[in-house]
Amino acid sequence: MEIIKSRQNKLIAHLRKLGTDGDYRRKSGEFLCQGLKLYNEALASGAEIRSVIAESGFEPFPDGAAAVTRELLEYVSPMKSAPELIFSCAARRELGPPRGRLVLLENMQDPGNVGTVMRTARAFGMDGVILAGECADPYNPKSVRASMGAVFSLDLFYSPEERPALPLYAAALSDAAVTALDFEFPEEFILAIGNEGHGLSDKILAEADAVIKIPMESGSESLNAAAAAAVLMWEAYSGELKQRKSGRIGSRGPENG
């Protein structure tokens, strides 16, 4: 088996750039993934795997993978300690206008938060994520890692010119807001979550059909944006499960995580 040892190798240069350059990821339509668990998630999801490198001697060695040295894995990987397997996947294409149950992230700048929201969205039956404004790249290696495989199956939409004709609900602390306990989500909607420090823009708040807040103990700090999104997505999902159980609506898919 031939082992790649040079940093000048075209595949090595390509993979390293996928991990460090967002513009390059967008132009190539490809993103970097790391680790055997994520590789198995990609296979199970039917993701289009473009290239694979693995440390020489790694078992089971993936079909079609290129063998590389430990030094090159460390060079390619944005992580402090590189896993034994690194691969790239094609980015998912948008499949028409956004529909269904959607979460809109406006100016969410932490890639870990974006990935965590994607992971939670998949767990709680959301159909897609809309990334509005200056959001972190969902294909950033930190986003991909935090998504725990959701990046391979969740539909992603980028700042559509026209917002889908769906009810828009904004998560914000406001005296006029309805508490999540008193709110019933419809079958289709958009849940808007704002920037980690500044929340949602005045434009989104003005367009919202309702503003929703999470009841908390007095004196508590507001929740992290990803945590707030998780609470509200769970409220929507639990309401749907109750309606399924009562027979008011049919099941959209499996209820198991």
C-alpha cells in the first residue's frame, strides 16, 4: 500500500483548505469531516463521500481511502488531536423552497451553536434550518462536529429572498411575549432564534406572528441561544407527539431518537 507523506500532495492540500477556508468550501461544494463515527453516520445517511484519508495501519481500513502518515493527519485536521480518519462530503443542495417545521437562525455566529441547533433540530423532527444574515458556516468543522451527523440529512437554506408563507414565531424576552407553556405550534411554522449577544433584529420581531419566551426563575440569566432553541423545539415536538397520541394528526415519522 502506498502511503502519502508529502504536504504538497493535491489531496492533502485540498482537505486542509476545506478545513480552514470557508470561501473554498463554498466554491468547491464540499466540506471536511473527521472521525469513524461521523464516517459511519455519513454512510448511513447516504451522503456523497468524495475522498477519505486514514492513518496507515488503521483497521478496518475504508475502501478507496488513501493511507497517510500521522503527521499529515495532524496537518489536515483543525482539531488539536487528529482522529485516525478524515474525509470530505459534498454539501447538500437546496431542494426547493423551505417548507414544514423550520428553525431560522439570524446572525448566530458561533459554529458550535449552529451545529448544536442542527443536531437538536433533527432530534425534534424539524424539517430544515434557514441561515439568515451573518450566520456561522454550517459546514465549518466545528459546526459539522457539533451536529453529530445532522449535517448529512437536514435541509439547509441560506437567506431566501422571500420568506416562506409560514407562521413566523420569534424567540425573545418581551413583556408582550407569550410563554412557551401557553403556546401551541401549528403543523408548519418558522421558529426564529437570534444572535448570541443581541437576539433577533427589529425586522424579524416586527414580522413575527407571535413572540415567544421561555419562563424561568427570577434573577436567572437568559439562556444560551442554542439552549433556548432546544427548549422551544422540544415544546413544538412534544405538542406534536401529544396530538399524534390523541389521533388529531398522523405521524410524520418515527418517534424514536
